[in-house]
Amino acid sequence: MISRVQRLYCYVDESGQDPRSAIFIVVAVVSESDQHRLREQLITVVSLAKTGQRKWHKSRSERRLKYLEVVLERQIAHGEVYVGRYQKPLPYFLPVLETIEHGIRHKAI
């Protein structure tokens, strides 16, 4: 009997360790779909929102808002985005793992 191995792709980002923030946010996109298509969609969003290659916190508010509006409007990665929100202070590694685990458990067959 031959079993098929499910391939999942996971992209993770977090809000960082800004001491001025009371919360820590982790976002994971867990997908098994065409990664080339996802990448192309996100490149288009970056172009439309004019966020470029700069860090998120260095982008102007209107560009960040435009980016989020386009992603939501076009339903990019719909059903593949997992978010964790945690009160600080905390060890950052465990919340990142918890959010990734949550996404993988929901996507794995």
C-alpha cells in the first residue's frame, strides 16, 4: 500500500519584541495550494498598496491599510491564515510554535 504524503507550506511572522507593546501577535499562513499563485497574488498586492520591500512598521498607515484591504477583498489565502494573540511578557518561542501547530492541525488531513 502506497500512502500519499501531504505537503504543507507555512509562512510565519510575528509582531516582534517591541517593549512598548502589551501584546504579541503571531500570524501563520498554512497552505497546501499552489505557492506560485499565492506569491504572484501577494506581489500584486504589494504593487497596488505601494508597500514595497520596506518593513511593515516603516510603511505609512495608508499603505498598510490598502494592503490589508486588497488581501481581504481578493480573499488571498482565505481559510489558510491562523492568528495568535498573547499578553506580554512571555517567552516568544512557545506562542510561535503554538500558532504554527494550530494551523497545521487544521490543515493536515
